[in-house]
Amino acid sequence: MSHLPVLPILIPLLAGALILLVERRGVMAQRIVAWIAMATLLLAAALLLVRADQGTLLVYLLGDWPARLGIALMVDRVNALMVMTTALLATASLLYACAGWDRRALHFHALFQLLLAGLNGAFLTGDLFNLFVFFEVLLIASYGLMLSGGRGLRMRAGLHYVVFNIMASTLFLIALGLLYGLTGTLNMAEMALRIGAADPADLALIRAASAILVVVFCSKAALLPLYLWLPETYSRAPAAVVALFTVMTKVGVYAVLRVYSLVFVFAGDATADWVWAWLLPAGMLTLVMASLGALAGRTLRGTVAYLVIASAATLFIAFALRTPAAVGAGLYYLVHSTFVTAALFLIVDLIRRQRGAIADRLESAAPMGSATLLGLLLLIGAVSVAGLPPLSGFVGKLALLGAVPAEHTWAVWSVILVTSLMTLVALSRVGSQVFWRAEPLPRDRPAPTPPRRLEVAAAMVLLGYGVLLTVAAAPAMRYVQSAGEQILAPETYIEQVRNTPPKLRKPSP
Amino acid sequence: MMEFALASAIGVLTAAGVYLLLRARSFDVILGLTLLSYATNLLIFSAGRLAVGKAPVLQADLAANLDNYTDPLPQALVLTAIVIAFAMTAVTIVVAMRSRADNRSDHVDARKPGCDA
């Protein structure tokens, strides 16, 4: 089907508009539309994944202009994988929200679908300015989702989040203005060729623009020193929303991988490789700091938020190694860490509500209800995120360690192994504090209501994805390895983009 | 001369924007973001090169090259950027007003006036 690449953007966009129309008919009508859209989106993402795995690049020309003039959507194995991950994550997140949060937050379903449209657009577009537009779409929806139904300190965290992201968007526009002025195109593939043939006098400005872009993407991906906004924001946002937010840091990581494996590769060594030379130590430093943050966490959600930063930092290390095996292992780890950190956010939200006034502070509280079930869920999540066998975290980290080139072995192995131990210690501390140290039960307080079935199911679905990734590790690894090879071969990518003619427009301009 | 005027306008707007952005009151921060977005819009506009009296729309009697026309794409980009910046300013103002009402302070960290801790 030739319109397949645009469907992951169109479906949630239309569903979001439709949900706004049926909002007055009550929450059930919204849920029905949302689930129909979700099922269609899953189907489209799966078809896209199968098509992308055939190895050819799908190019979709919006408005039927050739790629160098108009906006093009492009699907290779990496994009298709990201869209699939988002769709699977959103399913669990929607399930969790349908247990009751969607009644309390105004316009939840509409904003949720628009956020999905923005995410899928950012993953699929092949045009830098279009990437900016989809960043804005997803950010605007995320402001609404984060702040809807909130007050007080969440508003303060929201103000920081909004201002920080607008600043990053402004920098993005500055970089785009420079790059368009120097190359005269916004299509990534075309820009790569023109930067390769650029006047040496322009190279300094191109390098400056590439440096501004990396700041923008790293602020989204929460790399040191730009991660300070994340723990506060993520620990104040509602759980169903923050589960989906875990993929938003991955948008930044994906943008770095895409732009710096494509746009700047032909610019000569000084411009092409300096970003990766910087990102490797920055990633390692972030990983250490984030693990320290998780160790020092004073709240449940704060600890998990630092684990999100740690997972993004691990991805930067993997991608900065620039070998197909390392990038492939990084992509596997990306999918795994998205699911497992989202699961942890849902689980700690369930735990938090069982602990009365202590909520998610790491202090002794009265014995909680449903401790066996929640303890088991937290245990599975912790084993997976720390990278212990037998779950997907272990497979991902093992593949990554195995793919490290000889000259980096010492540094990368020691950082990853030591931080894994720190994560394990941090989560053991959380587990023993929450489940084993209990105050006597006060007489006057009624027992907390047990967690709703839908919410537990959503957390289990996310953990189930991790188990599935472990069971199907062989085909998943084969897929991500070929994805790594594909993204490190920009020449074929550019050739396929340039050779896609418009379908109806004749003669081709 | 035109290049100098535009470049200094961008520079002054950026400097003022960054200064206001670093202040502690949310109203100043929002003004700073607005000034920065103006600077960015001018920068994008200048990416299409500066020209006087040239149209971005093709005419029948003129050959289609950049000697006769100005590049229309940066103008379209600026329009997009203006719309987004405008919407974002509105969002920030609403969030800042709500934060001020809830936390009784328009300090960006929601502190009470006169309290430096």
C-alpha cells in the first residue's frame, strides 16, 4: 500500500480531532474512538515494520514534490522500529489511563492522540524543518497532558518544563536558519550532499549549526548537563502520561542518531566526527551521574526518573561507538529501556497510592495493601532495568558490551558494569524500604483500596513486552543489527531518496 | 548597510532576550522568550538573502531565477515559526498565571517575595 508511511501520523491526528467532537457524549465514546485508533495504529506500525524489514527505503512524497523541494517521509528499519515501540508503549499507557485518570484530566484522550501524531511524525520525517514542527506538535500536546488536572507545585514544574523546551526550540530554529542559508535545502539527504560539497569558508558556520543542533537534541534527551529539568518534571506528571513521556527522551536520542549519521557525514572529519567524540564521554559521565542520582533518590518517582536519564545515556554510549553491532545493540536497548522504565513508573504509582500520606517519599510507612503483587512487579522491573539475567536488560547490555571496540573496552565496560551495580543497589534500597520496613498500622485509618485491575494489567503488559523481547531475542537482534548497518550506510539512503520520482506530477520539476 | 542593520537588530534582540530569560520573575522570562523568537524570525528571514523590491511569486514575463525573485521558502518558514512562537507565548502566560495564583508568587521557583532561600 503506497500510503502506508503517512498512516501513523494521520490516524492519531484524525482520532484526536474526532475525540474533540465526541467529547460531549461522555468518556465512553472517547474511549471507544481512542481504542479503535490505537488498534489501527498498531496494525499500521506492524505493516510498516514488515515492509521496512525488506531492506528498501520507503519514501513518501507529501504533496508529490520531489524530495529536494518538498517534504518527504522516509521509513527505514530504525524509523519503523521507533514507531512500533511508540505504538506498543501507548497501548499500555492508554490502558492505565482508562482505569480512571481520563475522567479527571480534561481533554486527555484528544491530547494523547495528538502527542502520538507528533511522536510518529518526528520519527518518520526526512525533513529538518518538519522535524521541528513535529517536535512542537508533541511538545504542545505534552504540556497539556502534563498540566491538565494539576495545580500547585506541578504548575511550577510545568513552567520550568515549558520554558526550557521553548528555549530549546528557539535554538533549533536558529540552527535551521543557518543551515538553510548555507545549503538552500531542508531535506536531510539533500542537505548531506550539499554540505559535502560546501565552500570550505562556510564549514565553520556549518559546524556551529551542528553544535547548536546537538545541544537542542541533547536537551530533549536529557544529557549532562541538560538533564536537570527531567527528574522534577517526570516525578510531578501523572503516571499514565509519564509512561508515554519515557519515549520522548528517546526522540532526542533518535534525532541525534539520524542527523549525525546522515546530514553531516560528508563534511570532512572535523565536522562529521567531533559530535560523536564528545558524546561518548558525555554519555559515560551522564550515566554515572544518573546512577548516583538514583542512589540518592528521596522519592520513588525521582529514583525512576534518574533511571530514564541513565537509559538515554547508555544509548548515547552505544551510538557513539559507531559500529553496526554497537548501534544495533543500542537500538535493542532503546526498545527494552523504554518499556521497562515506563513499567516502573506505573508500578511506583501503584505503590505510592498504597502508602497513605507518606506517598512516594522513601520513608517507613504503615504496611501496604497488595504487597505481594506489587513487590513481585517491582522485582521483575528492577531485575530487568539493572540488567540481571534472564530478562531483556541482560540481553541488551550483553550485546552492547560484546560490541565495544577494543580501544574503548576498559572505559565503557567499567562504566556500564559499575553503574548497573549502582542501579541494583538503588532499587534494592527502594524495595527493602518500601516492603520490609513498616510502621505499625494506625487504627483510625481505613485500609487503602487495592489497585484497579486495569492498572495492574497495564504494568504487566509493559513487563510482558520485556519478556517477549527476551524470548524473541534472536529475531529482534537480527532486525536491530541490520537496522544498525542500514543507518551507518547513508550513501544508499541518499541515493534512494533522490531517485524517488513524483507519482503524478509531469514533467518532474 | 541593510545587512548591518539587520545583523545588529538580531544581536540586540538576542542579547536583551537572554538577559530577560535569566531573570527570576516569570513575566520577565516570558518577555525574554518573545524577544528571542523575534530574533530567530529575523535570522530565518535573512537566510533567504536580503533583497529590495523583489517578489516571491513567479510572474509570466520574468525568468525564474534568484536574480528576479526572492526565495519564498524562508518567508513560509518564518510564518510557521511566528505562529508557533505566538501559541507558545500564550501557553507560557497561562501556565505562569496559574502558577502565580496557586503558589502565590511569580518567582520562577515559586518562592515568596523577599525570601532568598
